Amino acid sequence: MPQRASRAEVGLGPVAGWVDRRLPVVSLFRREFVDYRVPGNLNWLWHVGGWIMLSLAALIASGVFLALAYVDDPSLAWDSVRAIELRVPWGWLLRSVHQGGATLLFGCLYLHVWKSFRYGSFKAPRELVWLTGTALLPACLAAAFLGYLLPWGQNSYWGAAIAARAAGDLPLVGGGLSRLLLGGDSVGAPVLHRAFVCHLLLGAGLLGLVALHVAALHVAGPNNPTGRALPAGETIAFHPDHTGHAVLPAIGFLAVGAGLVLFLPGWLGAHLNAFPADPAHTPAGIAPEWYLLPFYAVVRAVPGAAGVLLALGLVAVLFALPWLDRSPVRASRGRRWMGARDAGLAIAFGGLVVSGASPASPAWLAVARVAAFAWFALLLVATPVLSARESRANAA
Amino acid sequence: MTAARVAVAVGLAGCVWGGGVAGGARASDWGFAGPFGRFEPDALGRGFAGFRHDCAGCHGLGRLSYRDLVGAGLDPEGVRGLVRRDGAGSADAAVGGLDGRAAAAPLLVDALPPRADAADATVSFLVRGHDGVAVGRAEARDVVTFLAALARPHLGERHRLGVQALAFLGMLALTIAAARRWARRRGTGVRP
């Protein structure tokens, strides 16, 4: 298309040109987000990364305004959140966007990770894309947990107590880590202040990690559903071709978000945080938000330090994935056993979420143990064995 | 294009399904249940009066101010009348009552979140009576409506905005889809 080909030759305007000769941000943007070539065969799972950015933007934008009205003091925090709901103009909407945004962010993050399992997006040359992205996961989880403490409801208070106890269970670093979190020996004002400061710091820090993740992606180029490098003829321009494909799915995503925020606020929210923190009364049935349930399920099902280490290990093991799976074939499509592994990982993850949401009966604790075992076995044993077997078969 | 259609269809289906969940499968005549639910200002006013008369002896509302009652959906003119009648001076004054937030917890636990089944259970609880206080069914319904409005303020505004947002996104999607079809016919569309 001739008008497309001439785009790159069009000079920048006087102002943009003046800026670009001194600081080439305009040409950088044009190179990376206009002329940049992406595969033309991407399916809808490749839009999820963009949806994560939308969720993160909504979280940061709403979070800045919430922070202006929030007071990080145990005697005032609860009332300041009530004031946000009742008195601050549009405060109810900001808070719902912030809560719903977290659900959307984690839904997309978990899907994004699974897409990488499915299409081998973590393999060479994209190891750093994977490592920066995997680092985003614990950062988001920590930010979400700390943010959940801020309303200082029953779940916040007792969640902090459980987390401090779990941290205290860790060998060697436990005692120090627990005191660092609490700022003392018990849950009180220092932990709330620390949670607020660290929540804001992590929120801003996430932007830096996302920038690294996108930069690494743009060096290696996006993977595609075939898992093989595409010839130049099968790529399209980032803008307007790829963005053109992304716009309707993005509108669908925003519709889901609007439905969640405006028709189902607090749908997935834990009931108990509707009550102010009461140190004298331990409520029955404390549970975190759904996106923390897998980790909660493991801590609950495996007592002591082992449970805490295993919960941390659920994410930590992901960092090793590029070196666990050495098969040069990326996508699982057409590989029966790798496909079964992908399904198994999704089922194990779902099992942990459901177990964490269920009462701590022996049956549900057993489900959590089996699911955690499956997660580690599939990643640490099945993945290297399958990939080594495939590599041998390919060499033969 | 297939992916786009699937995404839009999933989005719309999710909203319809979600609306059904919010409405509660068990049919109820609570005005605030369901995707288009709203709190009726008159019921809220009666519920607040009932709360003060029969509940505030033991249960407080924290630092709730008269202005907060407007946020919960009470008629602003009626709230101004309350401020005058109580001699509170300003709408930012606390509505008073005991600061018994923890004591109110058993009552509120069933009213939150404002779902039809939780509301029905709370009405039964109030009608059965406790601590020597039992109220009629009509008053119990009004009090529960008032508590539910405190749990989910701005509900009518929220649902109105939800309808507007989904209508806007739907029209935007249709416009973009039509523009793309038109551009493709002229041979200037984005590459498939």
C-alpha cells in the first residue's frame, strides 16, 4: 500500500524534529510503536498483555486519587475509606475501579503466564522477556496484599497477623523479616504505615518493570502461535495494522471491566473486610482475595516453614522455566504430552484457588497438597523429561 | 476479526450473567437487587428513622455524618430538615448514636453485600427480635434497606453509569467495525 510505505519518509514537523534531533524520543516511539513489525497470525491471547497495561493504568490513576483521601493511621483508616465511599466526589467509583482493576490485572496476568507455557514464549531468545515478566508477578502480588491491608478491616488486620506469622516461620531470616514487616512485635500502626508506603512504591516500581519487560520484548520480537520465526512477508506494522486488530478486543475487555466495576462491585471481595479491624476478636473464615488464594491454600495445607517456602516456590520455580525446558520447539500445539502438561498446570492452579476458597476440611487440604505437588511435578520433572525426550527424538 | 467478535460476545455475556448474579437467582422484590436496582429515598428515610428509634440504643453508625446520608441515597432536602430538627448546626456533624460499631456487626454481617437473600435473612432476624426489641416487617424492611444503602452507597448512580458505559462501548465497537468494513471495501483497511 503506497500511502503506508511513504509514512516512514514523511519528515517530522518543526517542533517534533527540533526535539528529536536533541532527544530522539519521537523517532524511538515511531520505530517501536508505529513501524515495528509484529507477526500477522497472533491470536487473542496476545492481546492480554495490552489488557494488563490497561488494568495497571486504571489502578495507578485511581490509586493516586485514593491516596489523596486515605489516612494511614489505624484509628482513622477505616473512617477515611468510608469517607471515600460516601463523601469524596466520585470516591465510590475510584475505589471500585481500584478493586475491580486488581481482579482484572491478576486474571490477565495468570492468563498471560499460561500463554507463555502454551506457546513457549519463555524460550531463547526471550529469556529476559520471561524473567522480567515473572518478576512482575511477585511485585504485583505484594502490592495487592499490602493494598488489602489499607482499609484496616477485619481481613486486613488478621491477614497482616497471618502473614507476619508465616514470615516468622521462615528459617534464618524469619524473625528479622517479621519484625521488618510489623515494625514491632505485634500488628499495629507501624505495619499500616509501612504497607501504605510500600504499596505506593511498588505501584510506581511496577511501571519500571513493565518498561524493562516491553523493552526486552521489542529486542527479541513477539513470539507467535506457531512458535517458529515468521518470514518478513508474514509480519504487519504495529500501527495501524496490529493496533487495528487489538481495538475491538480491547473494547470487549473494557466492557467486562465496566460490568465488574459498575454492576458487580465487591462481587469477588471478601465479606469480612466490611468490618473494622478488631484486635480482640478473631473472625472465623479469614481468606484473602481470590488472586492470593493459591498461596494461601498452600500455607494452610502444609504447616510451618515448609508451607511458606512451597507457597513462595509456586512463583519462584517459574524463573527456572527457560532452563527446565530446553526443547527448541516452542509451541505445545501438536505435542500431545506438552498439551497435557499445559492443561495439568491450569487444573492444578484452579485446584489451589478452589481449595483456598473452601473451608479447611481434610478433603480440601488434601486437594491443595495434591494440586501443589502437581504444579511442582509438572514444571520440575515432567517439563525437563518431555523436552529431553523430544530433543532426542528430533536428533534421531 | 473472529477474536474480536469472541471478545465482544464474551464481554456482553459476562455483563448479562453478572447482572443475573447480582440480581440473585431467588426472585425477591427488593428494589436494590439486580443490575438496575436502586434504593428508594423514601424507604431510606423511613429506615434511618427506624434505625434511630429501635436500634441506635445499642448500635452506632461510627462517624457517619448527615452529609453521608445523602451519599447513601437519602433525599437531600429531607436530610437538611433532619439537620435543622436535630439542631446539629452543619451537615458535617455526626448523626450520633452510640459508637457501637462492633455491636452492630452481627446485624450488618447479613446485610453486606446487599443481596436479596442476605436482606431477607436480616428482615427475619429483626422481626424475630433480639435484646427485647422486635419490629414489624415493614419497618424491618426499611431498616435493612437503609443498612444495605450504607454498605453500597451511590447504587443508583453506579448502575446508571454502568448502562451508559456499556452503551457507549457497544456503539464505539459497532462504529469501528462498520468503519473497518467500509475501509476494507475501498481497499484501504488494515491488513488482515
